[in-house]
Amino acid sequence: MDRKRLAAVGAVCFVLLALALRAYMGGGSEEKKKVSHGRPLVKVVMVSRADMMRHIALSGQTVADADIPLAPKYTGRVMEVRAKLGDEVKAGDVLMVQDTGDLDISIAENAAAAGAAQAEYDANYLKARNDLELEQSKYERNEYLYSIGAISQDTLDKVKQEYLASKAAFDVLADQVEGGSAASVESKAYTAEKAQHATAALRRQREDMYLRAPRSGVIGYRNAEVGAIVSAGTKVFSLVDTSHINVDCTIAEADAAILKAGLPVEVTIDALGEDYAGEIVYVSPAMDEASKTYQVRIELTDEAARETIKAGLFAHTAVDILQRRATLCVPKEALLSRTGRQVLFVVREDGTVEERAVKVGLMNDAEVEILDGLEPGDTVVVTNQDKLQDGKKVETEPYEGDDDASEASAS
């Protein structure tokens, strides 16, 4: 029995050993795919002239055209609140009214003072002038009567004395003359004008007790209730202008150098699952010192955006910018840096590789421009360069993007 068991165990071990040997031999065949007769398997691209593009991804949040905090100019008690959260208002609409009772009394007092000053001006100046004109006319008439013997000298002298008294009274009122008007009369006129200006200032202050919308929009914040006392400069409303919806993004220096205003884009709003037409309207001319980035603003030109999109939603888009026309480019993975030189491997017609120094130009996320060292039609190695040296024979297959990295991430 023991011998039979030992024989069975031996048979199982033999089978397992055979399976392991077969698996090993199979793995060797896979390796042959990588290295054939000692030749590394590399992926290659054939270089040709093509337009070099830069793919720029933009992401940010939606923002309204304006979000304006509104505050009263003067401290006062709230008498009316005429706007609620979410109300659509137009420019000039009254949002809140403060108590104007004290101002109304002051306006009435100043208006009365202005009227009194004006009346005093009229009474003093006009009465004196009219009295003088009347006495002067009376005196001239009596002078004529005296000349024809109709009245006596005593009568003329009496009329003359009345005329001179009236003239003296006017001269006292107009003892100083400035610009053709009596200074004392001008003083009374200035007093009346000052009272009128004071009344106008109070009326302006009264108008400021009515808080109005500076532009059309939607009430996005409210902190005002009837009966409460609000302080000057304290925010009580915010007005959100949704006539335009924008997306504010930030980009790096390399992207800001080539991105221009005026480019049309298609913006995706993830929360809504919709795409909206837009246009880049602003690229910051200077870097933000804090974030070391540049600001970009996209205006959504789709009419539906104004009705459906709220501020603060995440949005993203991308643009492809032409960097250079008809230039030579290779995948970034093909370029190596050795002893301060930029090099790559080129496959000759006999299957051997040549290490070649090159001069590089522009770069983007996937490619690098070669300014010198390559010709159209050259075959460039993209992978497995660590196994290469000048003159080594290789096996090649076409390079189709960064598939090695994708395989590695999948495994």
C-alpha cells in the first residue's frame, strides 16, 4: 500500500513538473517576441512634416457678470423692504426705504428759511428802489410846475426834501456796490441761496434713504427687516447680474503664451450634463504673483445659459492651438538627455540604430519639435532605448501612442 501511494505521489509530481516546464518554455516564447536572436524589440515612428498642435485643457467655475453688495449710505431705521431673495429687479427699482421723518422736518425748516431770506431780499431792496423812483418822479414833476409858476418855492422845497430823504434811505441800503448791485443786498441774496442749497442737500439725503438697484439682476442676498436699524456701509442686499454667464479658469505660463481672446469653445457643465457654446474673451496680460498662473475668462454665448446656469458650477473645455505649421515632431518618449545633449535613436536601413544628437524647439504634452538632426522619412525609436547602443540591431514594430503605459496601468 505504501508503495502504491509513493508511486501515485511520484506521478503527480511528474505531471506538475511537466506543466511547470511547459509554462517556462511558453514564457520563453513570449520573451522571444521581445528579443529575437539578441535583438531588442522597439517601437518606432516615421518622421514626416505635419502641423504641431498644443492641446490646452481649461477648467473652472461659472461666475455671473457681476455680484454687487448694496449698503445704505446713512444709518437709519428700516420702514419698508420691497425685495425678496430671488426677485428679479430692474435698474432704479426701490429695494429698501429708511425713515425720512426727521429729514422731512429739516427740509421744511430750511425751505421756510430760504423763503424768508428771499422775501427779506425782495422787501428791502425792491421797496427802497420803488420809493426812490416814486419820489424822484414826484420831484421832477414839481420842478416843472415851479418853472411855469404853478407852485411856490416852499412847495418845491418840501417835495425836494422828501425826494432827498428817500434817496438817502436807498443809499444807506446800497452803501457798497459790487458788480452793479448793492453789497448789503447781495448778502441777503447769498443768504437766500445758501438756504436753498441746504434744502437741496437735505432732499438729496432723503433720496439716498431709498436704496435702489444700480442695474438689473436677481437679489442673491438679503439682510434687512422692517423696524431694524441698519448702519451706513453695512451690506443688506447683493445684486447678481446674470445677463452674462462666464467661466473663469487659470492656466500655466506656457499655455498663456499662445492662448488668445476670440477663440470659440464648447464648454461642458458636468452638473447639467450639457455643452454650451462660448468664446474666450480675456487672457490675463500678467501673471498672478500669488498663484503664479494666468486668468482666462470664457463668456457663454448660448442664450439658454443665462436661464439655466447658476454661478459656482464646475465647467471645463479644451482648445487645440496651432504652434507651428509643417514641422518635424517626435513623441516626447523618443527624446533622451545624455551628458548635456538631447539625443534619440534612428533606425538605419540595415536594422541597426544610430544615436543622433538633435536640436529641439517647441514642446507640447505629447510631442517635441526637432529643429535640426532629423530629416523627413527617418525612423525614430520611441521605446526600450535603455537596451540600445550605437550600431545595435533591433526588431521594430509601429508605435501607436503611449500604449505601454496604458498596459502597465491596466495590469
